[in-house]
Amino acid sequence: MTASLEPSAAVKELSHERLPDFFIVGHAKSGTTALYEMLRQQSQIYMPDVKEPWYFVPELRPVSNRENDRHPRTLEGYLSLFADATREQRAGEATPSYLWSREAARRIAEVQPAARIIAILREPASFLRSLHMQFLQTHVETERDLGKAIALEASRREGKNIPSTSTRPQGLLYSDHVRYVEQLQRYYAVFPPEQILVLVYEDFRADNVAAVRRVLRFLDVQETAPIERTDANPTVGVRAPRMSALVRSLYLGRGHGARGAKRAIKALTPQRLRHEALAFERRAQIGAPLASDEKVMRELRLRFKDEVVALSDYLQRDMVKLWGYDRIG
């Protein structure tokens, strides 16, 4: 653990600071953003403006993610995100990589053993397809074919075939994202079961207002206030990957001549406008999702069926039937 993540001594020194009461730990593309936005509507809930502080997963931070007020690397800086929470409010944050991480559960427990943990799980094949789309959009991935991208996993574990624009190369190990039982076990190993709530994305999509009320009950917060429905982020594709990658490489300062161009851009353009330009570039390049390859999706469901069976046993809920894996040979 890095020096900024040695909580046992640091927490005692900062005992007067406000600790978060709950964590939405993931997964990405499974309704975490919608849940974050819907909880923020509640007067009894406090969540910082930054949705993903990334504090407990320094090893998984994007390459471009540098020290700043929104992504602090010290415990003091992290706890300052919750300084405005009142005593009457439940304070929390949402960083989807916490569920994927091998170390986040232990780190969170060391800082806040009374924390309540909220995880959201999604049918593996559709989850990976949506995650792959997001990675294309954010230039973590360049292989547009999902099947081929997953087939590259073995070589990528050896550090090969990593896109030069990738800010999160660890994410390209797709099968690691859907080891649901292993991920949950890490949290149940350091938190009592009554402090953990596991939601299912498909339930959340069907009635996210009801799901939010369930979360509020879990957090011991009154659930009588109106809740405004918020849809999860749509899956998107990229219309012009080469142009999008070029803009991204200039922004990150990578590639031949890119660093000089980036320095010139920074000298002539305020930071706010540079971020707005990148956001515009993303919107301009986003198109409809690539057509789903049913053969690839079926292969993924066959590959991860044992994981779904194990999850059914672990949660004592028939996820095999819920996710349609009972119809897969």
C-alpha cells in the first residue's frame, strides 16, 4: 500500500474529519451513475460532486489521472470531499472500480469498518459488451470487434497489444471484470453481511425508483421523499475512431509530435476550454452502438455460465434463470 493509503495511523490523526458512511463499489455500466444521481436528490444523503474519487484504488487509476482536488491521493484530501456533509446526512461515494479491485475492500474496511457497501451486478455478456463500447469511446480499447478484443486477453496479460492511447490497460482483461463471486467474497471477508447490499442491474432497470428506496432503507434513511427517475448511461459506439484517437493522443500528449502540440494547445487555451473541447470531441464521435454479434454473445454466456451458477449459489437466488442461462446448452 502506498504512503497515502496507510489508514490505521492516519485515521487516528484525522478522527475529527467526516468519514463516508457508504460506498457504491460497482460495477461500471451497471447503473452506478444513475444510482449516484438519484441518491444525491435526497436531502438526507450527501455525495460529493466528483462521482469517482478513485482513492482506494491507486493502482487502477487512469494513466492521465493526476493529483488534484477531485482525485486526492492523501487521506486528508479524500476526507475533505465529505467536509460539507451534516451530522444528519449519510455521506457516501461511488467508484465502480472498487468492486473490481483486489485491494479496495480491505482498504475501505481499515478506514471505515462501519461502512455500508452497495454492489450492482449485471448479466456478464451484456456487461462486457457495454464495457467494451465504453472502452472504445474513451480510447482504452481500439479493437472494435468484441470477440477479437477478448481473444487478445492472453497477450495483454503479458503487456502486448496494448493500445498506445489506453489510459487503463488493466481494464482490457475482460474476464477479470466478471469474477462476481470472488469480488463479493473480498467484501464479505472484511464486512459483516448486514453491511453489504447486492443489487441486480436488471432489477434496477425495471424499477430503479423501487431499487433506490431499497437502498435508502439499507442506509437507514427515510424513503418517503419523492424520487426522480434517472436512466442509466446508454451504450454508445464511435463513428470515427481514427479522428477520435488523434484528438485523444493530442490531449494526452502521446505519439509523434503530440507532446509539442499539447504544450502549444495548453499555452494558448485555458484548462476549462481544453476540457470542454475534449467533451465536444467525445460527443461528436459518438454514434449508435455496434450491432451485437449473437455468436460472440452466446460464446460469452457459455464461457461464464459456471460463474453465474456459482453466483446463484452464493446469493441464494436463481441468477441462471433470471439471466437466461438456463436456455444455454
